[in-house]
Amino acid sequence: MNDYLLLILGFALLFGSGHYLVHSSVLIAKRFRISDMVIGITVVAFGTSAPELFVSLKAVFAGSADISISNVIGSNIANIALVLGFVAIIYPLRVKKPSLWIDWGVMMIASILLYLFGLNNEILNRWEGIIFLILLGLYMSWLLYDTQRVKNIKVGEKIEAELKSKQMALPLVLGIFVLSVAGLYWGSDFLVTSAKSIALSFGISERVVGITVIAFGTSVPELVTSLIAAFKENTDISIGNIIGSNIFNIFAILGITATVKPLNVNSKFLIFPAGDYFWMMGIALLLFLMLLPLKNGVIRRWKGALLVILYIIYIYFLL
């Protein structure tokens, strides 16, 4: 099959399978009487990160660790500079909940640890992956007690209502869940295989393909979710979705991947000041400045436009 068709098919499978994985997982969790709060923090969060996880795992076992790392770093850059910037152009985003600053701090801690671990002989070891997973557990435990924020997350309730209205039988839901996992597996396989082939044909490195094409493709769910939240004037959810996704990308995706198989870290990611890592950190710090003052900070349209322009400049220099 043509590599470009395989690439499109891979994206389609990842997007569709991730969507149905979340829906089926929520209903299964509800059948076991798991609360909406736990569902919103665990099932939905992991479900929306499933495409990145499958892509990273497939890439590292295919001997393409650059795609695993670049997928995460590229997604984190795209989530803030492209997704959040684009959403802010359409609908200015205002911070209403102080707890978002804790999320931002956790995101920075995760990013700094990624850099420090990467300096360790340029390898992300198993024990470092385990540390990421432990920190993820602590972060999720904090979220469970952060009731003020969780009350604003209606994702679990909304999906539950949609599924109840369809009166889906449990065997059917289990079948959808299994098919979704299979779709994620094959979608990640098609995406990584075609991306590697296209990169080789153009003489482009796997790192660049991972940061551009794959990172953008796996950031589409965040774009859709953030746009919907912004249009409903749930701007905290829109910003929180982006920051939370960046935290999960490092703690969960790289944590699980490195625990399964240690990752080689390309030195180009860590070169100061033009390395991809420093672009990720710089854009995260810029987000902090844009959200000042700490109460009622606003990302206005011009700030959103600035973020998108920075993303375009970054891609230009990358290519």
C-alpha cells in the first residue's frame, strides 16, 4: 500500500479507535460503579493519551526511539503553541481556577526531569520510567482530592448519558473496547511504518517526522476537545486539558515506554538553546507569562496569534 495512504489510515485508526476506547471504557467503568470523578481523571485521561502510547511503544520496538521521544516533545509543543494558540484566536481564554497553576508547575517538573534523565548517558532507563509512573500516581491522587476542579469536568457524565441513550448491551461495549485496542495497535503500526518510509525517501530524520507529522496528528484530539470546551465557555477545561495532556505525555507515555524498554535520547533534543526540548520549555514559560496575573489571567487573540506564529517559525527552522 502507498505510504501516504498508510499514513492517513494510521491517523484515522488512531483517532477513531481512541474515541471509541474512551466511550466503551467509561461505560464499563460505570457498570462497576466507579465514580464520575475517578472516570474523568483516569479512564478518560488515559483513553485520550492512548494514541501517543501505542505510537511510542510501537516505535521503540521498531528501533525508532527518536519517534517515541519526538512524538512526546512535539506533541507538547504543538499542544500549547498550535492548539492553545489556535483556540485563543477563536475564543480568548481566561483562567478562573487557581489549581491550574499547580498543573502548570507539575508540567514544568515533568519537563525538567525529562531533561535531567536524558543527560544520563542519553538514555531513559527503566528506573527513570518507573519514577515517572510513581509521580503520575501522586499527581492523579492529588487530582482526586481537588474536588473544585473535578466538579467542572463533565466528560464522564456526558459520555455516560450518550451511552445510556443508546442502551448498549455490555457484550457490545466489550466488543467495541476490544476492537478499539486492536485499532490502536494497527493504527500505530501503519503510522510508524509509513512515517519511517516517507522520512527515508526524503532524507528526513525520524526525529523531524515525529516532531512534525506524528506529533500534529496525535494532538488533534486535544484540539477538538479544547475547541468544544472553549465554545461552551469552559475555558479552564480547555487550558487544563492541554496542560494535563502534556503531563500525561511525559509521565505516562514515556514512563510506560521506558519501563517496557529503555529509550535512547537523541542529543539533538537537548542541545542548548536550539534543541527541541528548549523550545518546549520556552513555550511553556511563555504560557506562564501570558496567563499573568495569577488570578483572571487571559490569553487574548493576539497572544494566541503569537503562539501560532512561534510554532510556524519552529517548524520552519526544523525543516
